Amino acid sequence: MTEQSVLVAVGDEVAPVTAVPRPRRRRLPDLRRWLSPIVLVLLWQLASSTGVLPPSKLSAPWTILGTARSLIADGELGDAFVVSLRRVAIGFTLGLVIGVVLGGLAGLSRWGDALVDPPVQMLRTLPFLGLIPLFILWFGIGETPKIALIALGVAFPLYVNVHAGIRDTDRGLMEAARVLGFGRWLRLRHVVLPSAASHTLVGLRLGLATAWLSLIVGEQINADSGLGYLINNARDFLRTDIVLVGLLVYALLGLTTDAIVRLLERWVLRWRTP
Amino acid sequence: MTVSVRGLGKSFGALRVLDGLDLTIAPGEFVALLGRSGSGKSTLLRVLAGLDRDVTGEFTVRGTVSVAFQQPRLLPWRRVWRNVVLGLPTDDPKGTAARALAEVRLSDRFGAWPNTLSGGEAQRVSLARALVRSPELLLLDEPFAALDALTRLAMHRLVGQLWDVHRPAVLLVTHDVDEALGLADRVLVLEAGRIVAEHVPPPARPRAPVDLVDLRTRVLSDLGVTEYA
């Protein structure tokens, strides 16, 4: 018995001992992440230039670039961009607040968990994009249903991850904190919240991905402005170049926000791999 | 008395873990508690630490209590010095932490992240964190069990020195007979939830292992290990 428990303990000890890579700071974003997208674009240009790909199906990258330049120049893209970004910003912020507040409530208090978790888990099983018909009936076809859709899509992954993050707090650390005389506030600030941070960041990334998806879907509902409107309008005139400019902007926005969260992650979780 | 326990009982379902246990620890006294796995050692320590209040019988603990656990239980997201002084009311946290870390000879890891420490270093931070609170009672829950043999010996010396300087009452829960005999004023053997034997090693310190051979044999036989007899 004695030997066994010592062996287990030695096994536990291995991780902190071996995980001592010397500090290696990377200040620049990882450029390798851009490599494969660039190669794909080059292949695409090749296919268009050789006529394999007709412009009525897919315009060439070079054409798209020109279209983008003129769309930017006449302000059309900029306006659409601002409208769409505004929708995501408002929807995401709303969803973030709802997800974090409800997740925190359910994670931190037993009553909160008992009251909040069941309905949220039930609603979570609904495919939220399927709620569009109801949203149109409730909110009409203006900005509200689009923002509500984004907020809903963001709230669920954040709720789930904040809740799980708080619940996953190491019991051993909580006990140590209690023995060391930490009050409620100190335990929350130095044990629970830092421990929930990694989950929350995962929720943030998932939430952002859902936000862009919800925006794209939401902007198919009778939009009269924004990137979705630009794209749908271009489809009616067979302008694949404009469709692609719109999609590229969507993609760039997604990449940018993801990169921001990754930077945040590197800073918040800097204690992991110093 | 820093600790006085009378008739302490604790059950997990039908399992009686502590069964009418009596124990006193005088101020500044170093008591080691030996016992096989499941004998109730850790449960007793958790009760004294205030982590388990669902017990029968009486116990009082006077003064502040600190604990060093088997795993160091440092907050991985706080630097070493912050781990030492977090929750401690002090005007000069950095200075206090620096002094505490110097005592366990870890001044050079002051600003390190806990994940970069070796097992022995992390356990020394845990000791510094326990001692910086000037406890009247220091509870040590097999704090060296996870360390390699050489580090463990160095830790024994360090604990002996720290105890000499700070003089808290200590309850050291351990599997390691040599550790108990080398460090403690009194060695208690726990069996089936009560104390079944008490041994007093020679008071002089440091103690040479050769002087402890007979006592060691007796303690081991109390623990049911008789292959040397």
C-alpha cells in the first residue's frame, strides 16, 4: 500500500519537473499560418488565367482585387463593413454578457445552477439558426432579429464554458485557499476566476466563430445594408467577384478576431509555458 | 495545549475512520503520526485543519493553523512570491515574501511561475507559504512523499531547522518511519482510527540512524512490518 501511493505520487510529480522548457518568447504572430492560404490563392489564379475556371462561376483573384479596390474607393464596401461590424459588435457583446452572467450564476451558486442550468441546457438543444422564422415574427425584419440571432449564438458557448470552467476549479487548490484563510472574495479572485479563464477563452473563440456565422445567416434575412446585402445583390447580377469580395471580408474579419483572442490567450495563460 | 482532541470519531458511511481518538500537542511540540493507508491519518489532519467538520467528539485547536499538503497546491497562475503572501495581511508583501523564500533558500525563484519549479522547490514554496503565517500549529500531510529520496533528506533537514527557528507545534503525518523518528519529539502510531502506540526518540538532534535502530524495529512492528524481527 505504502509503495503504491508513493508511486502514484511520484507519477504526479513528473509533470512539473519535466515541464521546464527555457523561456522562448515569440513576439511576432506566427507567419506560417498565412502560408497555405496564399498557396491556395495562387493555384486559384492559375486556374482562372488558364480558363479552367470561368468568371461566371468564380472570378479570378486578380479581378476580385480590382473589384475590391473600386468597392473600397466608392465607399460601398466600407459602408457595408461598418454596418455588419456593428451588428456583430452589438450582438457579440450582448451574448457575451448574457453567457458570462448566466454561466457565472450557475457556476458559483447551487441555487443558480438549479434554476439556470436546466432551461439553458434545454434551449441549447434547439438549433438556434432554426429560430429565424420565430425571430422574424417577433422582431420583424430590421436590425433586431439579426442582432438577437448573433447574441443567442454567442451566449450558449460562453455559458457552457464559463460554467464548466468554474465547476472545474481544482478542489485541492480551493482547500489550500481555505486553510490559508482566503475569504470568499480572495478565493474567487485568485482561485476560481483564473482557473475558469482558460475555459472562458475557449468559449470566447467558439462564440466569435458563431457570431460570424450568425451574421452571415442573419444577413440573408431581407437585409438592405451590410455585407450580406452586398453579396445577395451581386448574386442577382452574376457578379461572382463582388460575392467573393464580401466573403473575403467575412473571412478576414473572422481571422482577425480569432487572432485577437489568441493574443489575449497568450497573455492570460502566460503562466502555462513561460 | 495547542491541540487537544478527545474521543474524536468520524465515519464514511459504515466505515469508521476515526474511532474515539485522543491526542494532545503542546505548544512547540513536534509530533509525528504514523499509520498505514486507511488508518485515518489524513482524516485527522483534515479535521484539525478545519476542512472536515462533520465529526463526533471534541477537539480544540488554539491559534492559527497552517498546512503543507502532499502536493504543493500552489496557484499556478500566481508567481512564487505572490503564492507565499497571498491572503496574508501585510504592508510589505514583497519584503515578507522575500524573507520567507530566503528561509527556504529559494530567493532566486522569487518571480518564477510555479510550473517551472522542481518538485522539491515547489514543496519549499509551500513550506514558506505555511510558515510566513507564523502558525501556532503546522500540519504537514506527507509533504515529502512525492519527492525523490535525496531531496527528501534535504527537506527533512530544512524542516528541522525551520521548526527550530519558528517553534510551531507540528503534526507530521507520514508513512516514512525514518522521517518520523528523525524529526519528532513524539511518534504516534494510528491504527483503525485510534492511537495504539507512542514512542519517544532520544531528545538530542540531529539523530544518527544507528541510534534509532531498535526504536525503528519496534515502530515497524507496531505498523505490522516484522520481516526484520
